[in-house]
Amino acid sequence: MREFIKITAFVLIIIGTLGLLLNEFAWEQSSSRTIIFAVVDFVGLVNLAFAHYGMREKTEA
């Protein structure tokens, strides 16, 4: 489960970053598209942080 969250986090970060770059240099249309891609990027970062820090592997004593 942890690896799946990490993979989806990286996919969301890639989609968000590419969308922001394309919106800046190619599309130059509405600001709502920028907000959507920024939210996708932020959700990817939150998922990555959750998978890295929130889901620690349990160590058995």
C-alpha cells in the first residue's frame, strides 16, 4: 500500500508540474486551470509526505 501511494504521489506531482509549465508557456488561458494544476501538485506532495512520514514501517521488538 505504501508503494502504491508513493507511485501515485509522483504521478500527481509530474502531472501538476507539467500542467503548470504548459499553462505558463503554451496555453496562457484561464487562472482556474492554474489553480487546478497547483492543487494536483499539492495533493501529490501531501501524499508523498504521508507515505514517507505517516506510514512508518513497524519495527518488532
